[in-house]
Amino acid sequence: MIIALNNKSNLEKIEFESYIKGLESISTEETIILCPTYLNIGAANSSLKIGSQNVSINENGAYTGEISATQLKSYNVQYAIVGHSERREYQRETNEEINLKIKQLLKNDITPILCIGESLKERESNQVKEVLKEELSIAIKDIKEEDKKKIIVAYEPIWSIGTGIIPTNEQIEEVFAEIKKIVPESKILYGGSANEENIDQLKQIGAIDGYLLGGLSLKLEKLKIFLQKLH
């Protein structure tokens, strides 16, 4: 099972050094992908699978403040999150830009972790399928079939992130079925307030290939319990 840890904009240098030691002490058979800030990528232990939280739509060049896929590759980054709801909201990231980022990642043999999800308003107005289909379809536009299956999709209902409220198993299963219609061979993760308390409910869903964890990624003792409860 894939467990992606999104540190978001957290952990200063000394904190991260301590965090890495604690993370390494956790024994698990799951595939752990650590996604620290750009500044902490170079300090991450090489024994860990490392992911980025973002990537530029451009290759190397005069793009101040941007980090290219080739630069990430040179730091042994194997995965990259694209399309997270926070970037869609705060940076006004579009589906078309996400598509360009995915192409850059695939070109450099980095596995994209594509985040999609609906807002509370969209769910209440029964627009979930339409929203997710649009986000996913544009994100994979003009990508070869053999490359589409390399993309990991992370379903994160926006209304659930950080709220402690999660969809019902039936709602999650319905969404996963819709995603599989578009990318049948892709791994699908669940994100959005997954924690050590609700994992007993979530693990009943056989379609879940793993989890994208935000807040829980920073709480190692609770993360350890979460991992232990997976089986």
C-alpha cells in the first residue's frame, strides 16, 4: 500500500532533521513516500522514497523561483504531487497547468500524484462526477496510454481536508469507480482527514490503494498507530 506524506509548508531545518530520525524508526511494510518542502528535499535520507509537493510547467531557464522536473530528478525525487486543492485555490492553478506539469514529470521519469476533489458546494449540488471528470480528463489530455497508468490519482474531497469529517464508504467507492472509468490502471489514494481513528472504517474499502496524509504526516506517534491499523 502507498502512503504519501505531505509535510506541506512545515518543519524548519532542525525540526526536519529530528523528524527524519523519527520517521526512519517506524517499521512498516508499506511504501512510504515523503513529500517535504523543496528546502528539505536535499536533507531527506536517501533510503526514503522522496516526492515533491509541486513542479514547474517549464524546463530549466529564466523562471525565477521555479523548480524544474530535471532539477527534482537530480535530487533523486521519484514522485511529485500536482493539483493539490490548496494550490488550485491559493495559486489559482488550472487543470491545463496541471496537465503541463504532469507531462514534465513523465518526461523525466517522475511519478505524478494527481490530486482531484470536489468542494462542499459541488457535492451538495450533485456535481461531484462532473467536477472530477473535468479535473481528471484535462489533466491527462494528450498523454499516451502507457503513461496514463503511471499516474497515481489522489482523491481528496476539499470539504474533508483538515475538518476531521470524511465521506461515507459508499461515497468513496462511487468516486473510485468513476475514476477507474477514465484511468482503469492507475493506483488511487484517498486523502482528506484520514487518521488513526477513522482508518478502521476506511480500510474496509478494497479499492483504496493507499493514502495521502497531510496533518497526520507530522504526528509520528499517530502515524505509527495508523500504519499498524492498516492490517
